[in-house]
Amino acid sequence: MRSTRTPAAPRRGRRSLLAATGLVAALALTATACEGSADSASDKPDVTTSQAADGGGKVKIPADVDRWKDGGWKDWDKDKWLSEAKDFVNPVIEGLWKPERMQSAKEADKTVTTKDASAGQGVSDPDPAPVQAQAEKTPYHRNAAPVGKVFFDSPDGPAVCSGTVIKDVNHPGKSNLVWTAGHCVHAGGDGGWYRNLVFVPAYNDLGKSEAELSNANATEVAPYGNWWADWASTSNQWIRGGSETGGDGATYDYAVLHVKPEQGAKSLEETVGAALDVDFSAPSAAEAAKMGAWGYPAAPPYNGLKMFKCVDVPGRFSLSPSLPTMYRIGCTMTGGSSGGGWFRVVNGKSVLVSNTSIGPADNSWLAGPQLGRDAEALYQNMSKTYGGR
């Protein structure tokens, strides 16, 4: 699913110690230790990278990159994009994502159907009570995890998700990796890679209203700039089984982006001053204690301009007995929050443990995948192959 000017612009630079510890405090205040069943994620690594390679291992770059960069994306034929988007193509188009275009982007929605939701009732916990999403404190770069918005173009026009800056274990302190949902980068079984993917950390950092942003400059909307995805990876399961309602790919609905700045040379982690570790232990819902989901909901009653969060005790959600169990929490965030990180506290610090994938039509809860060996293999491949670029 859930795919005016200000006196002074937010300052770039490293975030304070408060930013690194505030999220921990928010969750740790109510975190409790629990024991429970072992509803584990799949134990068979299955990695898909963004680019196809030839027999010599070299990446094959489609011939239309220059045409695309020079404006060909405006003529993206909806009837042909499925075949033309087999490979991820994302050349930097400086100035494409202006503030007004960002505000026009529609949520990438994944609403689970009644049929899907009832398929695995035998191993799903009862529906959680709705948790009203709370607006995050501003400025976001001082009070929240390094969350932002993921913008991209689909055949239907500009779309938006959420994402999180994560650490790169093979390039400490200089990560250019972003965690999001698979359906925010690839259409699944019936589609291909989306294009013009950009990550905007701490979007609208001061939480300005639509009226206040009507004449905003780029720095006010994107305080740390625009970061273009030059590589993207999602799971084979999402590519094969993902659908408009999540489908069989929902339990593997995660993705990693490697990004580079539209302008500048510093890494993403150095620029925003923070990044989160990813927890690939796939704890059971009972073991995980409380979890918090962060994102930018864009479908009514939200408008995508502000960051929100929900914190709840997770339960189990199953789409099928043959698929890994997902986490589920009560939350009223709508489409646009897709891909936003789910965090829990481990040894006194916040780590990313899942991401928003699907939810019901009444927006009363969210579900996200467990991140086990498959997800870790995808992450490691992304880090080792592309992380240092």
C-alpha cells in the first residue's frame, strides 16, 4: 500500500546527539520483553539486483538512456513500458523534481483485498485496534530517524513512497543506501522498474503547511538535496509475485537503493548525519516487543507533506500458510507511507526491522515483511557490489 517561504531554511550538516537517541527514547519508554512462537522468515536467500548483465559480467545499459535524460521520459508509453523497463534506468535529470512536482506525486497504494486478508487466518492474530498516527516533532532531522520521501515516475505519473537511510556495513560512516518497499521501485509480476527515482531525506523538515509551501524554494522542501538512485535491488519474489494488492510478493516487499547526490560529493550518511542499522534476525512478533512505523502518508486525510508515526505491539499477519508471516500493527497512516521504516529497540538503540507494505481499505492497520536471510543477502550484495561507488 502504502506505495511560502520561511525566515530561514533548515541548516545542512550533522544532526545532534538528540537525533540519534530521540527515537530510542520514544520506543524505549514503553518497550517490554516478551516471549513467543518462532514465526520466522524464509531461510533461502534469493537476491535480485537492478541491472541485467552480459556473459562477461558487465552491466548492460539500455541504448535509450540519453534520449530518456533529454526528455524522452515525458513520452513514456504506458502500453510499452512493461517491456521497455526490464532494466533499471535512472540517469540524473537535474531540476526534474522541483517542489511543485513533488507535491503533485500520488501515493503508491497497496490495499490488501478481503480475499488476501482471509487467506491465512489460521496463523494470523486478531486485527489490532487502530492506532492514530501522530505527527512527528519538527525539525525532523533533530527528532526523528533519517526518514524521507521516495519519488518516482510510473506510467500513471509521478508517485511517492517513504524510505530510510541505513548504514552500510562495508563502508562505515559513508553509506549511500536507502531502505524502502519493493513496490516503490518495481511494479511486480505485471510490470517493470519505475524511473526517475529520487530520495529526499527530511522532506519538508519544518513541517510547513501546504499554504506555507506554496512559494517554497528547493532548500526548504529538500534541506539535504535530492538523491538519485543509481542502483536498485528488490527480491525475486516481489518481481515474480507482487501485484497491485500485494499478492504473494508482499511478504518479500522490500528494496534497497544506492543513491548519489544531484549536486555535491559527500555520502548520504555524512550529509544527513545519521543512518540506522538493519535487524535481519527476523524476531517473532511476540519477541519483537513494540515497533514504530514512520512515513509520509499522502492519501486522505493526509496530504503527504508531513511525517507521521505509529507505535504498537506487533501481531502476526499471514497471507498464506506457505508464505512467511508478516508483522502487523494498528496504524491509520495511508498510502504514501509505503516503504517507511519500522523500528524497534535492540540493546538500547533503534534498528530498522521492517517496512510498510500493505494495509486494508479502512486504513486501520499496516503490515510489513520480516527481514531474514533473503533480505540480508540482498542488502549485502548491494553493499559489496555498489556501496563504494
